[in-house]
Amino acid sequence: MNHGLQGALALDTVVLVTIGLAVGYLAKVRMPRPPAGLFVRSDIVIMVALLVIMPFAYLDMPAALVCTVFGLTVFVGLQFTLAPLIGGRGAVAVATPACAFEIVAYFAHWSTALMLVNDVALVVVATGVTNLWVQTGMRPPLVAGFAAALVVYDTVATGLSSVTSDFMHLVNGIPFAPMLAARYTPEPIMMGLGDTLMLTLWPLVAIKSYGRAAGICAIAVDVLLMAAVFAGFATGAITYIPLLTPLGLLIVAQYFYWRRRIPVVVPVRDPLEAALRASYGEDEPADGTWVALHEGKVVGRGDSPGAARRTAREAGVAEVPVTALGRP
């Protein structure tokens, strides 16, 4: 296997590790809710606008300014991802030397060390950012809409123009580059942070909204897509691909499939409240608690539709129950 294929395989492995870490983080860690509140449709519109505008802006910025912007992003991302695990001071104590090392490694020309540390930092940041989005209410329709917009953007920016290629060469080898890398050379082997975020985001949203089966399906689709791209490189059929184009289409397809198969249905209030009173007695569910209903009874509860279905399944309910927000 040549070095290019080894690098591509290494990047695919790093992405799978990122997805696994993000899923484990979602299961074990509750991040503090930011003061901005929940994700809404306007947030996605703003994210798409920034996504379209910022690459052009970066291409006109000095490399030092680009490095500073991404350095602050990496530092904050490391801090808020690690803080729930090791505390705020511990997170700062880890993020500060990690960012400092990238700068030292750059000036010392330790390109391999810089690449490895930056890759690890981006894996942690991707884990935290995707969990922050999911835990602050990024719902499947919003992700599907975002993915659809990315199909258009990546087709134009990567497939039909040189914007992405120019940006990749701009950040090649600099500290805090928003690219997972397997090689820093004039012909680098890289995967954009945006690709990694979307590959990781949909499995988390699928698990939280539709349950374990949807999450496993989402991960399987990611693996098959990356395997197909790798096979294309290995056979010489493709040399460069706007990954978000097929990925976005696959995310949209999965959304419509799971929406029809496992809809999140909110029953009328009176039967729901009667079922809740019968199940909980005087102990009403907390605000934001989702409940799973089957045959007029509450058979599970959790902080998301998927979690409510999971508790129902663990309680022995074989059929897919209806989910409802117990107390908005």
C-alpha cells in the first residue's frame, strides 16, 4: 500500500475514533447549557451564511491572522469539551500547553509532532462541538436542512471551484489548521473539520432522536461512504471528492426514512396527562422529560425521544412506543 492510501486509511480511522468518542461522550456527559438557549432554524441560516463567507475571507487574510482565529477556536473547544470531565481549571491546564506546543512545533519545524497534536486537538473539539449542538437541541430537521445546504456549498466550493483547495494549501502545515491531516507536504493528505463534524453529528442526532437502531445505521452509512471513497482512491477512479455532497444527501435520506418509520408524535393533552397521572401518581415528570407511551401507559422516560424509547425497550416493550414531551 502506498503512502497516500495509508494516509487516507489513517484519516478514516481517526474519523471513526471521533465518532466513537462522541457517542460515548453523549452517553456519559451532560454539558452545561449555554445562555444562548436551544438551536432554532435561524441559527442554521447563520451557520450556512458564515460557512459560505468565511473561506473567501480567510483566503484574503494573512496566515498569522488565520492561525490566531483558529487557535482561539481550538483553545475554547478544548476547554469546554474537557471541563465536564476534569473541571474548568483542569481543562485550561490541558488546553494551554497543547496550544502552546503547536506554536513551538511550528517554529521548530517539528511538522510530524505538530500534525499529531493538532489532529488530537481536533478530535477533542469535534467531540465537544457535536455534543454541544445535540445537547442544546439541534433536531433532525435542522441537521437535514444544514446537510442539504452543505450539498450545494461543497459541490460548488470543492467540486466546481478551487476555493476548498486554495484554503487547504493556505492552512497546510500551520498551527491549528482546521484539517485532520496524515501528511504535511506540497500534496497534503487532509480531511476538513467540516467533513468530520457532519460525519459525527448525524449519528448523535439519530441516537438522541430516533434511538439506537438509527444511530447504528448512521454509523454504518458513514463507514460505507468512507470505504467507497477509499476504494475510489485505491483504484484511481477518483483523486479528489467533495465529501459533503454525498454525505449530505445520505443524511437527508436517513432523516426522511426515520421520520416516517419512527415519528415523534405528541398525543392530545388529555389522554397524555391521564397516562402521566396513572403512571407517576403525584410525582410529575420534570420539565423537558420525554415519555414513551404504549397502550395508554407510560413505559419509559428520558431526556430525549430516543432515551425514552430505550428505557421502554429495556423494560421489555418490544413494539415501538409513541413519544411525547411530558412537560414542555
